[in-house]
Amino acid sequence: MRVGDLEVNRLGFGAMRVLGTPDIWGPPKDPANARKVLRRAYELGANFFDTAESYGPHTNETVIAEAMHPYPKDLVIATKCGLVRPKPSRWDEDARPEKLRTDLEGSLKRLKLDCLHLWQLHAPDPRVPLEESLGVMADAQRAGKVRHIGVSNFSVKELARARKVAKIVSVQNRYSLDDRNEEDVLAHCEKLGIAFLPWYPLGAGRAVRASKIKRVAKRLGAAPAQVAIAWLLAKSPVMLPIPGTSSLAHLEENMAAAKIQLSREDLAELD
Ligand SMILES: NC(=O)c1ccc[n+]([C@@H]2O[C@H](COP(=O)([O-])OP(=O)(O)OC[C@H]3O[C@@H](n4cnc5c(N)ncnc54)[C@H](OP(=O)(O)O)[C@@H]3O)[C@@H](O)[C@H]2O)c1
């Protein structure tokens, strides 16, 4: 599938979880394992990694560079800007132009890139007109520091406003089998032909405990997480799931979901 002009495999990787810390705070709990998981994700076919300057903050981008730089040509790294972390429990919006400019320079440096592959606004900041935030991102693109621009946690209306300021190639919103509030945004992305990145594709782990998923998984001899991911892949051609894990065993399991074909009956049961 395509993200802008970049060709990526259907199943990506949510790099946030490699930190292995409950609040996504501080350095990786086990740095060698974090690097191993990232390298293995790529080997298994995930050539789209999702991260953010706020993961850690900063440490998630740093560990990606440590594990993967110099980057394979086909690896796409998507990072995000516009949040601030005053303490572990807080994820506050800050999409003021000056904050985004600082985020950009920091992400370029930590990721060791001259041009970010995909730069996403993490969330609209209610105190800043989104045209202003997106304007800074469009300027960065014109300056050659950003190849593509995406948004996250955006409504259909906000997406329409953003598209007047910049070319948007992806939307990243919370979505999974048992969490479908964002279906209108997904439908809109399909209509526009832009990538939809569901965050919490496994419901942050809840999906593996859902009874209908467990039932279908048992019948197919698959793991529940695989069924949850296969359902997302079958749901829409613009869907680019980014399941996250710090476990090599879970990673192997999740990446193998790309090969699972759900039948019409399986899909009906899951719906
Ligand atoms: N844009 C946003 O606002 C936003 C918000 C949150 C996340 N994100 C992005 O979305 C990505 C995905 O979200 P997520 O990682 O929070 O949630 P997720 O992919 O829905 O679930 C990850 C959780 O599920 C567990 N898990 C993973 N594979 C499993 C398996 N095969 N069996 C059992 N448990 C499994 C993981 O634990 P183990 O580590 O033990 O495997 C982890 O706790 C993140 O990595 C991040 O890049 C974006």
C-alpha cells in the first residue's frame, strides 16, 4: 500500500511499546531487547515504524536510530509532534508554532535524518488554530525537511480544515474491532485514498481477551491477536495497522497475522 508516494507493507509496527515502561517514560527498560524487537520487526516485513517525539519523551526515536541507522532504503519512519510530557501520566497538547519547530529539529537530530519520512501532528491543540500548526508543518515540507504530512486524533471536519493547508497523506486514530467510533474518519480516508493508521489496534491488549475473537481464533488455530490484526487488514485497503509490543514472541505472532485470510463467515461472526 502507499503512504503518499512511499510504498509500504500492509502491516506496520508501533514502536512506542519497545520502551517496555508502563507510562512510555524514560529510557527503554531493556535497551538490547528494544533494539532486537525493532530489527526483528523489520526482518519480518514491517517497513513502517510509528513513533513520536513524546514517547519517552525522545527515547523512542533515539532507540530507533540506535537499532536501525543507517536505515534500509525501504524503511519508513513516521514520527509525531505537538505533545508535551510534564510528567509520566501527562500527554498535553502543545502545537504552538515554536513547539513544532523545536520538535522538528529534535526529531531530525535523534532519528539522524535530513528529511522526516512522515511527520504527523499528534493531536489538535484546542488553544492553537489547527491552520497555524499545519502551516508550520507545510513550511517544513517546503523547506525539504519533511517528505509527507499526517495527522492524528482528527475528526472528519478537522481533516477537511487540515487539507486546505497541507497535503495530508495519513490519519492516525484509535480504532480496533471493539472500538469503532472513528468509522466515519476511516470511510473518509477510503474516499480520499489516504492511509488510516489505527492506534490501539489490539485495544492495548484487550482484544486478545474478547470472547468472539477467542472463538474465531480457536477455530482457525490462530492466536487472538492475529485474528484482531487480520480483521483490520480485511476491513479496508487503506488500513495500516501498527500493533506494538516489547516481546519478541508477540512480535512473531503479530507479524504472522498478515498471512491469515479470514473467511466471509469469520468476518460475519466478528462483526
Ligand atoms: N496517535 C496516538 O495518539 C497514539 C496513541 C497510542 C498509541 N499510538 C501508536 O499506536 C501503536 C499501537 O498502540 P499500542 O502499542 O499502545 O497498543 P496495541 O498495539 O493495541 O497493544 C499493545 C499491547 O498489547 C500487548 N500485545 C501485543 N501483542 C500481543 C500478543 N500477540 N498477545 C498478547 N498481547 C499482546 C502488548 O504487550 P507486550 O509488550 O507484553 O506484548 C501491549 O501491552 C503504538 O505503539 C504507538 O506507535 C498512537
